[in-house]
Amino acid sequence: MTGFVALIPARLASTRLPGKPLADIHGAPMVVRVAQRAAASGALRVVVAADDARIVAACGDHGIEAVLTANTHATGTDRLAEASELLALDDDAIVVNVQGDEPLVPPAVIKGVAALLARSRDCAMATAAYALTNAEEFFNPNVVKVVTDAVGHALYFSRAPLPWARGAFAADRISLPAGLNALRHVGLYAYRMAFLRRFPSLPRSPLEEIEALEQLRALWHGERIAVLRLEEMLPPGVDTAEDLELVRSLWPGPVNTEIVAAWPPKAGAI
């Protein structure tokens, strides 16, 4: 596959966990642990896009490349777009947005999303999802769902329960009916650099405003998003102090370089 660059947006301010990127995970800041996972994916280059010089300094202390971006960006995508300009990446480059609070992200999934975009020539973006089997999660508005077409391109992302099984849910909403094929979206994205460069200038869509889902802007403007279907859910990320303790207890988690090299063993485009 074509090589790719992993960019990690990192913002120091956090309402629920102040200073989150610098939180220690067994001797290194969380953002460094994320960068180490991204490096294991086979990325040609791994760069942290930070909004604070303290993050840049911490990355430098551990041999991780980092660039300082503005602290006024509304979204992580805006931060990545600036970082991409600072790094002078080519228009045909593939950039993977690896969330800075996902220190257990499997390297194989990072590589898989990049590989899917590389072979999906008609798509500007790629992302990932896995099957939802729990009714409580399906009806939870904090769980983002995605529905796709026959070749695995996203039709819509929503906080609402999609697809809606009209007959089954008229009877009960305790369990999910067989064959529903509900998918939980994973916030991991690959972009073609040319699209990432112009994304911040695209007008926000009404659907994006209503759902508070930035990826709907791409669909609104006619771009296609390829969806990689994963065989299982991803490890937990970090939003709260409790999440941080859980991740510390799970660290380092599996990093199977043989699986990375042979991706994908089971998963593929939907």
C-alpha cells in the first residue's frame, strides 16, 4: 500500500481531565504512548500537532516529532490541517488522524484505515466501525452510528438509533433484532491531503450542526467516506480520571507486529 503519515492532535485543556495529553502512563505522557502505537503501525512519519509548547517539549524529551499549532482551533481536524501545512505534505499524501487520548489503539487498525483509503480511489476519507450488539448502546445518543451502502461507503452518521427496525422495535426495544447490522462508528480517520487542506474552508452543514458530527460536512459536500468494518470493538480511550486508571491497568495491551504486517486478517471494507 501507499505510505501514510500519522498525525496526532493534542489539546492541553480538557474539561473532564485537565492536562490530559501529559498524563503519565507508566513513565511516559499519554500523547507519547499514542505516538508509539502509531509508529508501530508502519506509518512513514508520526507527528503530534499540539496547542501548547509543554506538549511539544514533552514529545521532544521522548524523541517524538511535534509541531506547535494555534490554540484557537475549533476542531482536531482544523488543527491537523494547519499541521499538514507546516509539514508541507504533498496533496497525494494519506494522513491518518490518531486521537491523542487513545493510547491503546491497535496499530493494525491505524494501518487498516490508511490501506482502505489508498485502495478507495473515489473516496476523500476513510474511517472504521464495528458491529453493535447491545441495545443500550444502540439507543444511547453518545454512541455514534453509521450506515453504509453496498460497497462500504458511508451513507450517514447519526447519534440516533440507525437503522430503525420498524416492526421489531414496535414490539420491544430490549434487544436488537437479528440481521439489523447496526454499526458503531470509531473516531479514527484517514484523509487524502488535498481534501484535508480544503476541509476547514468548507461551509458547515446543517446536519453537522444538528448532530454535532464533523464528518457530516464531508458527506454534505458530496465527498465519499469508506468504512472499514472491524471484527471487534476497540480498547477504551481516556476522557476521565477513571478512564485513565483503567488504561493504566491495561497497558501495554496487545501490539502484535505480525498482525500489523499482514493486515487485514479478517476485517475489510463492508
